[in-house]
Amino acid sequence: MNINRSTNITITPSSYLSCFTNENLGTITLYLSGCGESIAIQFHPDNLPVLETLISELQKLEIQSQQLKLQNLQHQISELNLSLNNVNGDYKTIVSAGELF
């Protein structure tokens, strides 16, 4: 592969993605379309290990994101419990995570 320049591409939820399989060439092409530019990346089966690594890392990021959201939710529940305990005085109100879902 010869690279004369590099371009950073950010794929967002509004990006358009599609794939096209070319059995004659033995490749798969990933089409990315954004605001003002489209790009096509052609993959060969030899690239599979790199793509598997990419997917694995994306899954790890997704898990980390979900864990952060859960921690934030748990923090909000704790704050809510403290606030309710202060408002109710002698009455104790408990909100559990299970009640939110």
C-alpha cells in the first residue's frame, strides 16, 4: 500500500455505511459517506485479523461506556436516596436500580 497523505475519518451515528462484496476480486468494499465526502475502503480476506482486532476493541469501548453510564446512574440513585432521606426526615425511602428499569 502506498500512502501519500493521511486523512482522519470519524464515523458518527448519522454517517452512511454500506458494504459491497465482489466475489470476482475476492474483496469487500466498505462505503462511508459523510457531510461532504465519500470514501470506499476495499478489504481482502487477508485483512480479517486486523478487522477482528478492530471489532474487539470497539466492543471493549462499548462495555466501558456502558459501565460508566451504570456508575453514573448508581451515583444519581445514591444522591436521590440522600435527598429523599433528608426531605422525609424520619421516614426512609429507598430507590433501587431495579425500580428504574
